[in-house]
Amino acid sequence: MNCNEIEYILPKKPQGLSILTLSTIPLKSDAPAQKKVISGDASQFFMTKGSLYIVSSFWKDGAGDSCPPGAYCLMPIFRSEQNALIHRFSTNKSTIQYEYSVLTPGMPLSQYAMNEKDGVLFTANQKGWTTNGVDIFAIDATGKLLSKLENVGENERFQAARYIGDRLYLVTFQQVDPFFVIDTKNPNAMTILGELKLPGYSMYLHPYDATHLIGIGYDTKTSQWGGTING
């Protein structure tokens, strides 16, 4: 590996010593693979036809000026909690081009908590390690925050998410399963269309057709100490 191949898009003082290699491999020719080496780590990946998103875990102490160099901070104050440093790369045939980095409070649960539509990234992030609810962000193709929907399922634990068309289906849990339906058609003004409380909770959501969704998870019961356990 040549040092000239390394693209430093993360802070000059990163929180880890990992590197990532992004490669484009031609499937219909013998052309050599193109690669780009990036200083940093990755907790999650999400990819669409025209974009690749890499999510890094970023810990930020206190408030104020600890936004990573070159990144946008979407909220003015971050507590000493886990944050998601999201990097967007555009993909065009065999080229990978860095576009922006943005720091968001909390962490998306999985790749299913992220979606891109018409150049807008939607990400649903769990706040903190315990039951602090979910924040949903809409971010344009330049990294600018368009809107945010805060404290969905407040005091609940993020369990599952799935985007279908213009809607985000979201599951949180404390004692029962609040199943939220969120309208993302207008990224400048996301709204909660409704919620349904169900016994237990879903860990995975799968689209069945245009009007049905399958949830796979656990039933629950109250333990002898008064807590909630899987049934």
C-alpha cells in the first residue's frame, strides 16, 4: 500500500487507528480494481445506487467545539455519549468520490434505520445506551440538516426500523411495543402519522406488500422482580 493512496477524511486525531479500503471491481472486464484507502473505522455501512454511507462511532465530551474537522454538527450540544459520524461517498461507475461528513447525536440501530430518497438521507438514531427514545434526521446531498423529529418513543428502547416508500416504520419498547408510522414524504417536515401498541416487540421488520409488514420478535412477560423479560 502506498501512502499516497490514503485519504484522510476523519479527524487528524482519530479515536481509533483503523483504516478502510473501498474497492470497485469490474465484473464484465479484466480491468484492475480501483481502490481508495481511508483513515478511520466503520460501525455500519449503507449503500444506494449512487451513494455509499460509512458510519463511525464518535465519542464527544461536553459541549461546544469538539465537532470533527470538516464535518457538520447537526445539534449544538452533545453530551458525553455515542454519536454517529456519517460519511457520504458518491459512486459513479468505477469512481468513488468523498462528499461530506456529518455528526449526528446517537447511533442508527442498523442499516435498516437509514434510507436515501431523491438525494436525501434519513437516519433514525437511538439516543444513548438506555431508554432515551429515537431522533430522526433528514440530511440533503451536501450534508445540510433539513429537519429532525426528536424523542420518538421517549423513554423507550429502539428495536427495529424499516423504510417503505415515503414511510418509516419504527419499533421502540419498554413494557409494550409502540409501532410508529412516520411520514418522510416531505423531508423538511417529517410527521408521525400514528402509533399502535402491541404485546412484546419486533426485532426485525420485513415488507410483505404495499399494505402489510411482517414483524419478527419476542413476546414478553413480567418477571418475579417486576421487570420485563422475554416470554
